[in-house]
Amino acid sequence: MKLSVVIPAYNSGATICRCMTSVIEQDFADMEIILVDDGSQDGTPYICNEYTALDSRISVIHKPNSGLSEARNYGIENATGDYITFIDSDDSLDPGTYKRLFELIDQHPEYDILEYSVDVRSQSRKNKKLRFKNRVYNDMKEYWLEAKAYKHAYACNKIYKRSLFENTKYKTGIIFEDVEILPRLLKNSKIVATTDIGTYNYIYNGNGLTANANVRQLENMLQTHVDIMKETCDYKYFKYIINIQLDVYRMGGSIIIPDGLPYKGTFKEILYQILGIKRLCSIHKLFRIITFNR
């Protein structure tokens, strides 16, 4: 088996058919499709069962609800493909994506991870298409910093060698789990490639976990970035982390970035060096309040 496609689903009755149609109609036969019903309370379990009767490549796992990370872990444990990928049940793929990606992978079996283009907030007025250059990275820090992988650490627009997950699983009990796991997968990788082939349609869901993240969950994401920063950082990444810290503090969260870090470059980083992170956060919060009340 070449590819295992893992699709976690929770109360996805309104979207899962669109997702499954885009996968089944891929012009690529050598794959298995693993549906993981994460304790859904709507018609999702019935729909999943119906799909297993339509296509022998499809199987379904019904489990008690425990979150997206654990659902993906269940899929990983049951996958048999040489490669693995993930799709969220409210998203979709452009036609021909897998066939073209695997034509490239067959030419380059040394790729541990292949990242392909993604249409962020697809089908909304705020959509943003990320088209990646055809690049190969042998240095994982270069991929994280120069390719700005921290801005598109999505789990789903990537094809992975399944062996990367032998001792690496998604951390449970958090959201933004894709940001947390990618650096750990990179430590097991030697070659990562990006390509402009194919498109993953990340369809914005206003009821989804990410869209409704609370300040504590954002704090957890910020802590993840601060931990990564201890090993891999430059001034652009630091600016990105400062912006998350400013939002967290404005929402009533804690200050997690320490003072005295050496990164300089942009105006905010200069103010960080002069004022310290607490004063910078306080000024930013006050400025946002004044601007909002005008």
C-alpha cells in the first residue's frame, strides 16, 4: 500500500460527503482511506458506515470522543501505507492532487515530508492561497525559518513517510497540535521538499476548534513556540512570536516570552529591547483599547 489517508470526523454530517468525494475521486488507486469517527452525536457514524460499503479502500473506526489529536493517533496506529497524510472532514482536495504528488515522490523516494500548496480559508472572502516554490531542504532549521514553516505548520497539506510516526504521536488535550508535532517530526527527517503541485482546500469553519480558541489555548500555542525558539530562532520568527504574545496579553493571558532575548530588527523588537516585554504588551493593549473606542 502506497498511501494511508486518515480522516478524523466529529459531528461532520454536513461536510464529510464533500470531503470524501474529493478523496474518492482522486485519480490515485493505491491508497487506503481510514475514517475515524470520534464519538459523533449526529449522522456521521451512519455516513461513515455507508462509505465502507461503497469502496473497499475505505474503513472506519468508531471510538469515544477524545479530540482531534487522539483521533489522528488512532488513524496512524491502523495505517499500513508507506506514506500517510491527513484530511480534516470539513476540507477537500483539488482533483488530481495525489496522482501528481506521487509522481514526484516516486522520482524522489528520499523525501521524508512533501508539503504542497494550500488554499487557506477556502470558499471565504478572506481566502489566501499559499503556493510554495519547488524547493528541497536538507537543513530542518532552514526549512523552519527561511521557508517560515511555523506559519503553515498545518498537518493536512503534507505527505509524510509513515515511519516518521513510529515513535512520534500527536499530543492530546491541546489544539494547535500541528504546530507542536511538526518540529518533532523534523528531528526525524533528513529531507523536506515543497512543491506547487496540487492544492489542499482548508475551508474555514467558524464553529471549529481553531476559530474558537480561548486565551488559555493560545497560551499553550505560545508556550510551544517559545520552547521551539530555544533551539531554532531568528528575528523574523521572534517577531511572529511577539505578535502572538501581544494578542495573548490583550485577551487577558500571561506573559510567557522572557526579557533579554537578543533578537533585533523590526520596530516591535526594538521596543522589546528598550521597554521589556511587559511594558510593550501593556502599551499595545492600551493602544488597541483607544483605537477600538474611537
